[in-house]
Amino acid sequence: MPLNPWNTLFSFLTIILPLLNPFVAFAVNPQGEALLSWKQSLNGPAEALSNWNPTDEAPCGWLGITCNINKEVVELELRHLSLYGTVPTNLSSLVSLTKVVLSSTNLTGSVPREIAILHELNYLDLSDNALTGEIPSEICNLLKLQEIHLDSNQLEGSIPVQIGNLTSLKWLTLYENQHLGGIIPQEIWNCTELTMLDIGQTSVSGFLPPSLGLLKKLENIYIDAALFSGQIPPEIGNCSTLQNIYLNQNSLTGSIPKSIGSLKNLRNLYLWGNSLVGTIPSELGNCKKLTLLDVSWNSLTGNIPQSFGNLSALQELGLQMNQISSEIPAQLENCKELTRISLQNNSIAGMIPSEIGNLTKLRLLILWGNELPGPIPSSISKCQNLEILELGSNGLTGNIPQGIFQFKKLKIIDLSPNNLSGEIPENIGNCSSLIWFEVGDNKLTGPIPREIGNLENLDILSLSLNRISRNVPAEILGCRNLKYLSLHSNLITGNIPGGNSSI
């Protein structure tokens, strides 16, 4: 049968045209063309977007693409891919987009001004890339925006004053942009729907204005590790829905506002690393949902409020590195969820309350550098989950409670220096997890117990400046990980067994 020349020509064109231009041979819509054009500009591995197929009629089945019933692209969502390129700028055919997520995709360049054409956009996430330049003010023309995530980039400049146009905005996260500076524009307080404000770990500076109290729906304020100064405005107490306040590592001055005590939903209060003065307001005891309270590294004075006993949900209490005096309130025994108490380097006096033994979930108790007299309460033996016990640099007297050495999880014991007496309990060998035992500069007597050789994980053993006597037991060689051994200024005789230079 003779060949039909027209059939031959048709077969040839069917093969060759897709190779020359796939868009001629297949009717992918303009939205698909725009996306494919952006894909071609990327430098990442081809398999990252391998199912973006130009032979498809529409891109609706492609990775990261969501369409509406009219086959219009409404969502572009790609996370944790090695795309290596820039944010797309050819957006004129993608004006139906409501959501753009390109987080953790190794993008560089700037946030394009062309994004302002996406008037339906309500969610923008370009976080965790290497974007530079300023935040374009045009982004503030997208009046439907509810969430902006530009965190973990290298953005510069300042927050646009036009941010106040975004009256529907609920989330604004700009943290970890070290070169983002300027001040918080006053206009941001027009964003009355805002629930999340995170500009931590930036170079944003200035004061927290009283107008902060206008954000009645604010649940989270993260302005940690920035350059803020001035006082915390009392109006913060008007933000009745606040759950998390992170203002740590700034240069804030003045006192802690009593009005914070009216925040019934508050869970985390981080004010550490500032220059706050005055007393800790007893009103904080009204924050019944509080789980983490850290006001350490300030210049706070006065007492630890007894009202803290009302904080039944409290898990961590950090008051260290202040000038707090008086006593540790026995009412803390009501805080049954406490896992961490850090009160070191203050001027706290009075004996350690025996009620502390009722905190059975306690993992960390650090009280060194105070003026605590009297004995270590034997009730502490009920804190079976204790991992770190640091009571050094006080005026503690009496014996080391044997009950301490029942703790299987205990890793660090530091009781140096104090005025402790008696012998090191023989049951020290039960602390199988112990890596640090420091009781130097006390008045301990008797021998080094042989059972100490059971501590295979022990790294540091400091017994110097005591009245310990007799020979060093041969069993100490069982401490196979021992790196530091200090025995000087005792009444010890003989040599270190084995002559092991490693100890």
C-alpha cells in the first residue's frame, strides 16, 4: 500500500513540535505557563517539581498547587524544597491566589513589589530563606492579608508605616531578621485583629507605646532579643487575651506592671535579661494559667510573693541574678507542677522550707549564691525526679541527707562551699547517673566511701578543703570517666590508687 504523504507529514509534526515548543503542541493554560516559566528560572534539582508537566491542561494536580472549581490557581504552597531561585514576579495570570507559601526553599533576592497585584491574597509565607532588601510597602495594599510570615531571612530597612492598612491582619512574624531595624510604626495599632506579633531577634528599637493596649485580641507578643528600651506600658494589661509575653533580652527599665496580673489567660512570661527594678508584683499570683515565669537577670528587689502559691500550673520559676531578699515562701508547695526552680545569685535568707519536698516533679533546684542557713531539709528525698541540685555558696549546716542519693536521675550535686559536716553517705553509689559531685570547702569528715566506685559516669569529683581522712579507696578506679579529681587540703594519706594520670 503506497504511503500517504499527508499522513507522513502529520506524524513528523506530532513528533517534532513538542520538542521545539511544548506550549504550541499542548494547551496548558496561562497560569501553568507562568508557573513553568518560574520553574525554568530555578537552579534546584529538576526532580523537586517533577510533576509540573507542560502536557497537562491545567496545573491543578501539580505539587503544591490548589485550584478552585473554575480551575484557577488559588494556592501555591511549597515547603522544605531545594528550589534555589527567587520569588516569582510573573504573577499577572495568577491573580486568584489567596495563599502563597514558599518557606524553607532556599530562595534569595528580595520580596517582589509585584506581589501587590494579588488582591485576593490572605496568607503569605516566605519564611526561612535568604531574602534580602526591604519589606516593600506595596505589600500593605493587600487588604485581605491575614497572615504575613517573613521570619528567618536577611531583610533590612524597617516595618512599613503602611502596615496599619492591613486591618484584617492576624499574624505578623518577622523574627530572625538581624538587620531589620527602625521602630514599630504607630500605625500597627490599627491592626486590631492582630493575635500574633513576633519581631524578636531583630534590630527593631524604640519604646513599647501605651497604644499596645488597643490590641484587644493579641494572644502572643514576641519581642525578645531586640533593642527596645523604656518601660513596659501598664496598658499591656488591657490585652486580655494575651497568652505569651516574651520581652526578654532588651534594655527595658522601670518596674513590672501590676496590670499583668489581670491577664487571666497568660501562660508564659519572659522578662529576663533587662534592667527592670522594683519588686515582683504580688498580682502575678492571679495568673492561674501561668506555666513559665522568668524574670531573671534584672535588678529586682524585695520578696518572692507568697501569692505565687496560687500558680498551680507553674512549671518553671526563674528569678536568678537579681537582688531578691527575704525567704523562699513555703506556699510554693502548692505549685505541684514545678519542674525547675532557679533562684541563684540573690540575697535570699531563711532556711530552705521543708515543704519543697512536696514538689515531686522537680527536676532542677538551683539556690547557690544566697544566704541560706540551716540544714538541707530531709524532705528533699521525696523529689525523686531531681536531676540537678545546686546549693553551693550559702551557709548551710548539718549533714548531707542520705535520701539525696536515692535519686536514679540525679546528674549534678554542687554543695560547695557551705558549712556542712558529717560524712559522705555510703549510699552515694546508688546515684548511677551522677556526673558531677562537688562538696569542697565544707567541714566534712570521715573516709571517701568505697561505694563511690559504682559511679561509672562520674566526670568531676571535688572534695577539697574538708577534713576527709584515710586512704583513697581502690574502688575509685571504677569511676572510669573521671576527668577531674580534687582532694587537696584534707587529711587523706597514701597515694591515688593505680597512679592513673587521667585522674
